[in-house]
Amino acid sequence: MSIIRSQITGCGACLPEKILTNAELTRMVDTSDAWIVERTGIRERRIAGEGERTSDLALKAARAALADAKVGVDALDLIVVATTTPDETFPAVATRVQAGLGMTRGAAFDVQAVCSGFVFGLAVADNFIKARQAKTVLLIGAETMSRLMDWTDRTTCILFGDGAGAVVLQAGEGKGEASDRGVLSTELYSDGRLHDLLYVDGGPSSTQTTGHLRMQGPDVFKHAVVNTTAAIEAAAKAAGITIEDIDWIVPHQANQRILDATARRLGIAPSRVISTVAHHGNTSAASVPLALAQGISDGRIKRGQLVLFEAMGGGFTWGSALVRW
């Protein structure tokens, strides 16, 4: 008996033109290129230009993903945008993208799970497709994290960048086996008790301001490695495969040390982990699809391979998704 599988049929990306290097940051805060690279692996990040909004980046990534999938706007049933930096408090960025694409049917909404947003959004899209409420879904991770930075805080402003990545998911058939093409499993978690380790100190109902990002780096590091490793293992177990069966891990790009520590904990070679952190920095919900787009464009990710997405973000939220490409 066949089952419905959500298959990723297209991928697109958008990065702002402006590059902010570590050398330039040294003229803004008390830091150095060596200090940043040693602790994070980041060498540069992209910064949205004046007047360039999250929805602008999202729309460009969306168009690229639709073109890659060879899917027309009229086929879309749903748009989901994962973001923590919307253009406005409301409406959703997804509706801005919907209007920009000229989509006049279906629905569009945002998902807010900070850096885990794309993985959470993938689970949402997958479940809409499996429930037969949608056949074609556009999922986007888009951020302008630079707008939340305190540019006097060297512990945070060195880490983040802007960008957007998108995928098209379409309903396909499978046998209910790990050999199926498409989303095989998703695992989502959160723990609100850890709020103070990573948050923004503002918002409409608290300060009536946007606020700045605040983080307790060492504690976030420890939770990231432990939690994402557990989520990866859970996704593999749910799909009935082993960690060794996974061809590529496409992680949230928070810090190269986190990526390396996670690989060691899983017992896999770092070469199986796709990293873009050196050139993108931490783009929150955009980081996983941006890394995916890189892995596809350079030929590493191939049809039939097992690809594991994982992420952790403020809240805390974390999760994973296993996909047969």
C-alpha cells in the first residue's frame, strides 16, 4: 500500500550584496579576526542593505526555488515562512511573499521558532501534505538578524548575518519505507525554562521596542551539542536507519565549534557536515536552507542520498528532519 511523502523538488537562496568582514568589525568593536575565527569559524557575513527587508530576501529565494522546481505560482497551496525578524509586527512575511508572487489562492503564514524555524516549518509543511490539505508548499527561512544586533556587544554582533533560503515540497508516493524519496521523519522539541540563555530584550507587549539579542554563549553551546545530537539520533531511529546511513548533515550554522563537536559526539567525519558558517555567519532560520542550497549547487547532495537537517534556537527550540533526496 502506498503512502503520501513530501518530496523536496526545488531549492533557492538569496544573500544580500553587502559583505561585512571580520576586519571591518574590528573597527566597530574591540575584537580581532583571529579571535572571531578561533571561537566561531566565521570570517564574514552578509548584511541587508538600507531599505532591504526580510520579505525582499524571502521573495528572491522563493522565486529561485520555484524556478528550480519548475513549479508555477498557480500550483501553490500554501506558503510558510520561518522568521524571527518580520518586516512588521504584523502581517506575516508570508503574506508579503504571497502578494509579491501574485498568488491568489491558498494560504500563507509565518512560523516563529527562531533558529529552529526552518525545521519546524518543514514539519508543518510535511503534515499539511500528509493530511491532504496541500499538494504543493513553498517553505522559506528568511532573516535580517543584523536589525536585532547591539553593535557594541562583541559577543553577539560578530555572529549573525542576513539571508534567505527556500524549498518547494510536493506530494509524492512512497511505500512507507526508509528507501522512499521525501521527508522520512521530523522531531521537534522545546524547553521554555531556558529562555534567559538566548532571547531579545524587547517586544510589542513588553517594551514596545524591537530590542537587542542577548545570549549566554557557553551555556548555549553545551545545550546545542547535546540537544541536536539527541534530535539527530531520534530522527534516525524513527526512520529505521543508523547514523552511518546518513550521507549529509545540513545543520543550523551557529558556530563551527558546535558543528565539529556534534560530529564528534555522533562519531561521524566532519566532512559529512555541510558548513557555510565561515561566509554566512548565523542566519537563524535561513541557515539550514542556505546550507542546503550550497550543498546542492556544488554537487555534494545527490538524488537518493539521506540528508539530515538539524537546528537549535532561542526558546529553547530544537529539532531535526530526515529526508531522502
